[in-house]
Amino acid sequence: MQDDDIFEQNLCHIRRCYVYKIPPRNTGMGYRAAGWTNQIWFGSLDVVLRGKACYIEQVDDKKKVFASTMVRDDGPSVIEPVLDSSRYFVMRIEKDRKKAYIGIGFQERSEALDFKIALQEYKKYLDEPEDLSDEEEQDYSLQDGETLHVDVAIKNKRVRDGEEWLICRDTTRRR
């Protein structure tokens, strides 16, 4: 399969994403966005599925890629939520065995939620069975001459002159 034949799907597009230079993590607990003041870039963010690989790409208005990282299904996560906000994350970028950590943030919580859901959808995609075409499809339709009989019991009761009557769909019977 050539690179041109790879299926590509955009799982999420966020128009405005902010990138911050973040200080090193000083605790084992995690990152906090409250101290992020050094904004170094802004542009759009895309979560793109190419074949079985998922990429997070940050692109400016001129379509130039600022940063791109592949979401891994094994090993450490490339996206880590911060402790003090639902709109900010830490993204690990790897290139030539070098790692860099940047902070990414969104204006709205709904954008951050869309981003998280896109990553969850990718994880679900990886858990799906590879090929469903091998399974034989079941035919549950009625064949010629087959009939289906359904008994429906209705719980409504009607009392007439001291006698109970069951109300059925097509007939009324005395009990």
C-alpha cells in the first residue's frame, strides 16, 4: 500500500489553540496551567487519523505546521491534562529521540471536550476488531410461507355488572 492510499480522517478541528512555553514539572503530581504566561504561538489544532495512526497537528493560518505528534497506543501518553483546569493540556513532542513539552490551551471548555473525545474515539477505534467482513451476516427476515404469531396480554380490566372482563386486542372475553 502506498502513502497515497492511506485513509485519512479528521477527528477534530479546533480553530483557536494557544501554545505556551511551560516550566519544568517540579512535583510528581502533574502540571498546573496557572503559571503559564509565556504564549509562544496560536493557530488551529487538528486531530487526524491516517490509517491506524493518529496525529495531533497545530497549523497556522498559512497552513504551516507548527508542531505535530503521533498519539501512541503504547507507552507514555503524549497528552496529559493539567491539574487546575479542564481547558489546558501538556503535549509531548518527539523528534529524533528528543522530547519537548509544550502547554496547549483552548478558549472554551467545549473545545477542550471535543479534543478529549477525539482522542477517546481513536482509542475506541484501536479496540475494534480488525475485519468484520469475515463474519457471516444473519438473515432474520421471514421466509415465504413463514408466519409469526405474537400473544399480547393487556393488563387492563373492565368490570361490568360485577363480572370481570379482559380486554384483548381483537376480542373481549368474559372471565
